[in-house]
Amino acid sequence: MRAWIEGQPVDRHEAITAAARVLGGARVPVLGGLAGDVAALRAAYRLALKIGASIDCEGSDALYAELGALAGAGAMATTWAEARSRADLLLVVGSKAGSHPLLAELAAAPAPLIGVAARDVVRLDTGPADLARNLAWLRALIGGRLPQAAGTDELNQLAAKVRTARFGVAVYDPLELGEPAVAMLQGLVRDLNENTRFSSLALGVAPAARLALTVSAWTTGDPPRIGLGRGYPEHDPWRFDARRLTASGEADAALWLCALAHGEKPPAGPASIGLFGRADGSEAGIVIEVAVPGEAGTSVCFDERRATLVAIGTGSPSRDSSAAAVLAAIEAAIGGKEAAC
């Protein structure tokens, strides 16, 4: 695997040593991206604890739009695979969910478990400024709390259609809706369940963020945006936002993990280090190319259709070239630095 320092090709071990020197000497280091497999994320958390870094993931803004509503009032959610098997109606909320490739695949498939050859697809897409308002109106109409009026004809028809579903699924993009509108949508789903079966399906949250949430939960008990500078996990969605920390200059070193074939580039900032599955040396000050999960041996990643962890690829897991191995090598090269307490 290749490596670069300031755009110049170098030996990988030289790049690992340079990365260790930068991270080991940082006062406020950040680990971001977290686009990799389970082994890489576990190694990232070990490194973050070693150096007292904060840790955040790609796509965490969308993740938190969903988590905020979940923490406030709960949620009723299903998986893409379950919706494909059972849903006879899809309520598509917003334009981003409407253009997601998994929606097109879902809409075109039959629902074999309820004997539906072609499911209905209805849409609520009136622009971001009006989505929350129209969701509230739709919920009030369905709950009988708002009388039908001339100005709500389209919503009246939509409400009548949604109420007839045998198993409906509201499909949405959490980042497009934002936390208040996601909470309103979940309230609508709860109301519909008084008379029929209805659930929700979030599309648009990066699989890397779903995986990071899973690994972070079993490692620290909290979602990403964790600080480990005091030797134990502290959760704060604003304080430990990796992009905010680098943009504000609070962080003096940042390592970005982008082992997947398509991942976010690290933000501009001082002492940037990138671990990339596809690299050309221009992505950061120090760049180390790593194996893409599933392309070199078996890796455990998040499957968006089944909403669970799955093994991808074949053969023995990659060793020296994997992101987990490189992160472990950086940790070992840092030596005896411990997190401040």
C-alpha cells in the first residue's frame, strides 16, 4: 500500500511514524470519518483513548437528526428488507428520500408476505420550509383534530389514502427533515397505529454512521461525538463535532478514516492525516492507503438493506494493509502517552 507526506511518496512506515509524532504531540486531537469496518472502528476507539482524542463519524448530522427525535419521544422503525416484504403503501416524505436509489428499488418490488404485486407510493414533498407544517396538518387530519377545508384538499386525499394502508411505511431523510419534523413524523406514525399498521424507514444516513453508532454504543454507551480527553467517555454532540473542532481551530491534529471506496475527505486544517481506501496523496498532509473493506479478505460492515452487521468479501482478513492494522501501528508508535485526567 502507498503513502505520502505533503504529496510526496514515502515508505508506509515513515508515514506511520510521522502520523504518530503528530498525534502523540497534539493537545486536542480529533479522529473523524470512521468510514471503515468493525475492526477499524474498534482500533480507532483504542487510539482515541490512548491519545485523549475526541471521535466523530461521517454523516453524524443526519444521525443526530434522527437520534434527537428518538431520545425525545421514541420511534417506530422498520428495515428496508421488512418494508419490501410487507408494506403495501409507502409515504415518501421529502425530495431526498424520493430520489434515494433504495426507494426506487423498494417501490418497484412486490410485497410477497401480504400478496401485493404493486405497492402504492404517495408523496409529501412541498419543500423543506413547508414539510414540518404539512406533516403537522396531515397528522391533525388523520387524528380528526383538524376539520377538512378547501385549502387542505391535497392533504385530505393523502390522509384518506394513508389511513387505508394495511402496513404502511413512512420513508424520509432525517437530515432533510431535521429533528423537529422527524419527531412530528414519528407522532404521525404512532397515531396511525391506533387503527392500522404503520412504521418508518430512514434513508440517507450513511452506512458508515450506522456502523459507528453501533460500535460506539457497545464501546462507550453513547453515540459518536465522544470526548476521551479525560480518560473516560464524555458525550456532547456540539462540543465533539469533528468538523466544528477543526474549522474553529480548537483541534491541533486530525486523523480521518475513510477506508470505504466512497468516503468524505478530511476538513482543511492543521496536521491532517488521512487513511483512505482510494488515495492519490492529495487528500491530507499525511496520507496512508489502506485496504477497502471486503476487497482484501473478509470484513464486517453495516448492511443498509437488512439494517445489521454482515460479513462481506471472502478469504482471510487483510492484515498489514487494513485500516485496523495501520491504526494499531500508529498507536504502538506513539508509545507511552496516556490521556489526561
